[in-house]
Amino acid sequence: MIEGRGLTKIFASRGKNRITAVDGVDIRIDTGETLALVGESGCGKSTLSRLLLLLIPPTRGEVFFEGQPLTRLKEKELRSVRRKIQIVPQQPESALNPRWKIADSICEPYRIHPDALPPGRQIGEELDRLLGLVGLEPEQAARYPHQLSGGELQRAVIARAIALEPALVICDEPTSMLDVSTQAAIVRLLQTLQQKLGCALLFITHDQGLAHAIGNRTAVMFGGKIVEEGKDVLDRPLHPFTRRITSIPDSGSLSCPEPQEARAPGSCVYYQFCSEKTEKCLKSPEMQEYGGRRVSCHNVSHA
């Protein structure tokens, strides 16, 4: 349904420092499935999601949605595609206009795309439907953002995201600012809505427990690259990085130690951290099919 091929994003500052946030990533999300994208903070997960939405242009690579190459479209043409791809952000309070009532924010997509309203339906009727889907009451929709809890705000943002019945919803760490019980409720809500609407989810998280719970497939990201992707990745990890993070008891958030040495040019992205590196790791490995999944490691056959 949506596919990124060779996606790369390099940010260059005025001082000519170049930061490669996303490095040659291939990613695919099929109709109706959930892909959990898991990785340490700062590894490029959010940048990758914005490349898929073309909110930022890729330095290299292409994005295809339903077979259509998006990177070749003009902004006006992209607008009709973007209504099919919506995003649920990490911080809902920053995504809502503080001067608008919650109802106004939820109904904003219908003001931008008036043709999205079903024939004969009024905005008020659609608002009631969306509130029921996400578990909000009409009196909550009459309030302003500062009058709702974090979980209620996230439900409002989810209601706005599904208003146009998108084919794909990108959830960018949507539960990281919530307490554990509210996290579970939001995840259950997303799963229920997915079943009702038939949409696909890209669920971005640094919490491997959440990734394990929600993903049909899991992609593990490190240093701007996807290093392992497929089913049961967190149960039967093959890449050294995935094995390391899943071996830490009761570990939710992912983090990585500081490198002890500079990365050799052209080497594996995990080279300076890996205890299993060999001379051939001085050359960056290609993604290889192995045991029903894709893994980027020269030594995966020995794992």
C-alpha cells in the first residue's frame, strides 16, 4: 500500500555539518496491517515517518502510495493523497489549537475537505459518530484542550485522524507521554478502530513491549537504518542490536551506549558497538532474507 525505497535524509547546517538522519531505508506497509517501528530515541524513526508523508523531502529515494510515485507529484496533487494518510503525534496538546474547542479541532478535516462528508450528512452528525468511536462525551468536545487529560486529548487527536477514513494512520509514539493504564487504553482503542475501519497502522515507539503487543511485523531501527524486519523479531532476534535490547530484563525504553570509537567510513552502522564484528563488517551489509525476515548483518548465519 505504501512503500519507501532507498529513503535517505541528510540535514546540513550552516556550518556545513551533515547529519544523516535516515540512511537508505526500504520500508513497506501493506493494507490493513500494523508495522511497529521500534528503536532508540534519535535513531530516525520520526524523520522516516515524515519522509513517508513527504512533510520533508527526501535527499534520495522514492515513496509510492497505492503504486503511485509521490515524490514526483506537485503539492496540489499531494493534497488529495495526504487525506488518505493521517498522523497521531506524540504530544496531542501541541497538535490542537488552544483557542479552539475540541469539537472544532475534530471537525477541521471536513472544513479542509468538504467533499469528504457523506452525502446528506451534517458535520454535527459526523462529530457525534467520531466521539462515539473514540470514547469521548459531547461535553468533553465542548471544552478547550487545557481542560482535558492527556488521554482524552489523544482520543481527540485520534478522532480527527480517522475523520477522513484514511488508508494509513501513522502513530508517532502516541502513548509515550501517558501513564501505563492510559497507554493500554489508547493501544486497545487503536486496535479496535483498525478492525472497524480496515486501515493500516505504522506504530512508532521506543518501547519494545508496546511494539510486541501491537505489531503484525516489527522493524528495528538503529542509526538511521532498519537493521531487522519481519514477524517475531522481538521473540527470536537475529541482529546483534536486536538481541542486545531484548536481552535486558524489564527493559521498555531503548537506549544505546556512547560509541567507544569513531565509525569507520562505509562500515556497518552498528560496527562501533558490536562485540561480534569481524573484518568484513568494515563494509556496510545489504539487507538479506533470512528465516522469513530481512536482516542487515554479515554474521546473521552464525546468530
